[in-house]
Amino acid sequence: MKKDSLLGKSRKEIQSNTTAEMALEYLREGNERFVNNLKSHRDLLEQVNETSDGQFPFAVTLSCIDSRTSAELIFDQGLGDIFSIRIAGTVINQDILGCMEFACKLAGSKLIVVLGHTKCGAIKGACDNVHLGNLSTLLNKIQPSVYYEKTVAENRNAGNPEFVEKVSRIQVKRSVENIIEQSIILREMIENKEIGLIGAVYDIDTGQVEFLEETFMFGEIKHFYLDVEGQEKSANR
Ligand SMILES: [Zn+2]
């Protein structure tokens, strides 16, 4: 069902009739419009009025602060459509989990998307082990993704685009996994098929979002076993 065909229904009705799979489809369609330079017809000022009494966003996105990765633009969404959380490198912390729990448990959103991106400065910073004031604390949260990348043997630094992109994908998977490991509320909602969770990567060059289908959780909890070396060590113990 196209979201447009639901026009005429209240935003609350639309949200409550949306499933995680439908929410994912809305975002796929929105990104397709974005890439093709098409925009869904929407009057933002009218949406100000429509949403003034309450909000019923169908999805939550966690994207980077990078000025090129605004989730509403990338997914061609208007006011009141998505909760947009942004932090460099899509790292997870308790405040962000709190935002997601609010969005899903209290405000009724049906899908969480962790949206990493290519050429990410935060990932590059972690790859080069940059230290700068409070930024160091943030980049430390990305360091395990650098460590878990084991396929690139040489030039393991920000100057190697292949290495940076591989670390980015690991970082998205780690953030997805951190959500189910650190939030019992969200994990239970996924197990009960009340919400879905998926990772994705936005391509800065093409405007395209690639959903990492293998990370989609809806009903079933998945683990990505990123720490292969660590597992081998403990297996040999
Ligand atoms: Zn970034």
C-alpha cells in the first residue's frame, strides 16, 4: 500500500496501521524519489498545522551529523513523518537508546533504521586514531569497528577508501547489535513484532540508500559475530 493512498486518514490512523515492513517500504520509495529528484507533493506549512496537536512518526532514524546525511531529505519525508536522531558515526549511547525507546514505546514508531554513510569523517577519525578533546570519547566508541575489520592488511588508515567503507559497514552492524543488547524494551518489541530494526548505508556520491537486508530484525533477534578473533580465542581457551 502506498502511503499516498492513505491520505485522508488521520496521521494517528496511518501510524497505527503501519507495520515495520510497510515503514521500510515508505523509506525505500522515499529514497527512490530523492535519487530521481522527485518529491512527494507536500505543503510543509500545512503539515505544521496538521502536526500541531501531536506527532505520529512511522520510523526512527539514527544517522550521522554529516551535513550531507539529513534523513528527512534522503528519504523524502515531511514534518511529523520520522524521528531523526543524529550523532557522528551513528554511535549508540544511553541517551540515544532513550530517544528510541520514547519513539517506539511511547510514540508508536514501527521501524528503527541505523543509517551510516560512505566517506564518513567520524569513521576516518577513528581509523586514524585521532585525539581531540571530547571527540576522543566519541571516536573511542567507533574503535572496536576498526579492530574488528580484519580483511584489509595494509594501509589501515583514513587514506584507504576500501578500509574506511568496510569499517563503516561494521560500525552500522555494531550499532544495530548494540540496540538489541542494551535496550530490553526495544529487543522485546522486536521479538513481539511490534517494531523492526535494520541497518543501512547512504552513498554520498549517488544519493542511494542500501539497506543491509541481513541486519533486518522483526520477530527474530540476530547476532553478527563481528569479533571473530575474540571468539576464536575464547574457543581455544
Ligand atoms: Zn559521518
